[in-house]
Amino acid sequence: MEGKILSLLKKMVSINSIYPDESKLIDFLFEYLKENNIFVEKQRVVGNRFNLLATKGRGKKAILLLAHADTVNLTGDWQTNPFQLIQKDDQLFGLGAWDMKGGLVVNILNFLEAEPKNYQLKLAVTVDEENISQGGYLLANSDFVKNVDCVISTEPAFKYGTRGIIIGRSGRAVYQIHLERPSLHTAFYHPKKDLSLLMTELIGQLKKIYQEKKGRKRLIQVRKIETENTGMSLISKISLELESIMTPPLTHQLVKNRLNHLLKKIVRKYDSAIKFQINYFPRKTPFLEPYLVKKSDHYLKQLKKSVKKITQNQPILYFRSSVADDNIFGAMGKTVLGIGPEGGNAHNTNEWVSLNSLVKLKEILVDFLKSIV
């Protein structure tokens, strides 16, 4: 098993797939699956960027093995060649080895070896996950996932290794707030006409939104502030960007509504000439919503059994304070479970993944897929 993992991971790390240039890796995986007698198709995302899709087995419901092909760009000074897999004891170094080519290898090998009974097993390799999830959103809105009941994502396990099961993720959105008033000479200054004081009051209210419960953080932070005035004039325009990290049951629209209500209350204290607007920061895809899987979910119960069987330890359920393609499917109401390998330095120099954890991860998912009825 180690040999297969090492061989495929070595090849994948050698192929540069820094977004938005994932095409060479997608092409390689397309041919690799075809050589293993798998019917595989490319799903065009944009330009020369494609998701990779494959299906085996029969049944009304499907399990989806999900992973992404893209990596972030190189940072800092690597001690090894980032496009050459270097093994040092249990550590395998290379760009994307942990996030997430290691998990992708496990998904591919498990898909090839699995013999699903009474359900379909699907494999999806997306692009642009490290950016704005263009591949993930296209996949989620396609017929390919209509019968998917459960998504297994092998994104890195930032906590607890192969004992950890991610049962939810926070959502993230960026809001733009524009405050504006007619130009006014400084000679007519009054605190109620001061946009900067209004903005300061708004920012001061954001701390009331902060909440941390069972490792789930909810917060809004200032990302950017721009002001504008001319000569001896009061500030006439302020643009504010707020980054929102939210947990269920809140959604981005509910947060936007709350911000709008808060601004209305504050603006009433100031000059009636002051106007405001609040919008989402423009981007090609929606911002990712939070999700949480119920602990009573039957897929979760089975994955817990598989983790305990292979690791000989009690599984640990946890909430991940970050976003991924997983959020898209979780927000659709599908069961999304994350379990990944151990490693280090994701999005950093000298990224590595544990070979032993990749082997365990593969064994856990083999047991899980065999148990599905």
C-alpha cells in the first residue's frame, strides 16, 4: 500500500498545479484513471480549467469522494525542491503534499479499489478551491451530484490526525459599506456631521457579534478602510470592508440584515444628510456558507466506527474554523464529513504529509465504504 501511495503522490507533486494552472495535473489524472479502466470525464469550469468526474457502481444514492487539484503559490525559501517529493522518515515534503495531494491520492486509490454494493461511488477532483471555488460551485450545480447523499472530503486534518472527523465549518463573507454625505466646509463641523465618528461607533459595535463556543468562532473584523475629503472639508465618503466569519445557524444574508439594522440605528443619531449602502464584496461565486452535521447522522456514526477500528482510538468530532469546497455541499443539506492525513506547514514553506497517516486514512475509508448499505 505504501508503494502505491508514494508512487502516485510523487508524480502528482512533480506536476505544478498552482491555481489557476491545474490543467496538467487534471490531464495526468484523466489518463491515469482511463489506464485503470475507469470511465472518466472532464467538466469545463472556465477556459482550460476542468473538474474531473468518475462514477462506479449502481444504486439510487451515491457517496462522493471529494478533493481539489490546485495548490497555493510558493512562499519563502524551501529546504527541498517543492516539486520533488522528498521522504525523511515518515514525512513526505512537497508543495501540496498535505493540502491536499495526499488526500487526493487516497481518494483515487480507494475509488479504484472499491466495489460498491447497492450505491454509487463517485469521485470528483475540483479546481480553484484555493481561490473562490469556481470548480466546486459548478460541480454542486450539476446533475453529477443530484443523488449524492454523503460527501467525504480528505482535506488536511489540522487537528487530531486520522482520529479527527470534521463535522462542520464556519462560513466566510466580505461586506462593503459605503457612507456618504454632501461636501461641507470644516467651519461647519459638528460631531453629528462626522462620518469618521459614525464609522468608529459601528466598528465598536462589532465586538458584540464575537462569540466562541466549543471551538466555533463567530466574528466580524475590519479588512479595509478608505476615506475621502477635499481641502478644508469634512470627510464626505467612507468605504469600509468587513470580513465575516460565521457559524450555524447564521447565514451571510442574516448577518447582512443585522448590519443593515445596526447601521440604521446608528445613522439616526447623526445628520439626516448621511446616507449608507451595504453590499457583498463583488466576486464571481457566492461566499461560502457555514454548515454543521447532526451527530445522529448515520454516515457519521459509521465513519466513527471505522476510525475507532483502524486507529484503536475514540474518534474526535470537531468544527473547522475555515472554509473549503465542503461548505458548498454542506449548505445544500448533504452530509459532509472531513477526515484527512496528518502533516504540517500548509500554505507555507517545507509543507509535508505523514506517510503513516495516509496509509491509515486509506484503511479507514476502505472500511467505511465496505460498510455502506
